[in-house]
Amino acid sequence: MLNMYYGAEEVAELLRISKGKSYAIIRDLNKELEQKGFITIAGKVPRKYLEERCYGIAFFQISRGALSASFIFSPTISMAS
């Protein structure tokens, strides 16, 4: 069963940032959720909320202990100008 929450280590690996920075992001996202009236868990953030707030993340799955990710890129964006 897929966990509903990301921990700091998963967020760090997913976003390729330090573990300390991932804790800061989780803290900020949890503050937003608290202001909306949601109950939060320190050091964890709901997967769905992180994926909504981080642009470009479409789907993440942990399979057999390895983190794999799929990203959505707009086909209308051209690198040539």
C-alpha cells in the first residue's frame, strides 16, 4: 500500500535538495494546511498536497524501496526561438 505522506528524506530525494531544506518546505506546506483547518503531522506532508504545490510533478511511486518519478512537460513549449 502506498503511504499517504512524504517524509523529509523522500522530499529531499524527490526534489534533489538537502534534508534540511526539505524540512523547511514541509514546515511551510504544513503551515498552509493548518491555516486551511487541516490536521498536520510534523516532518511529513501529504503526497497529494506536495504534488499540487511543486510544479511539474505528476505521479510518484515507491516500488521495492526505490523512488521512481514521472513528470509532465508541456508539449507546446519549444526550446527553439
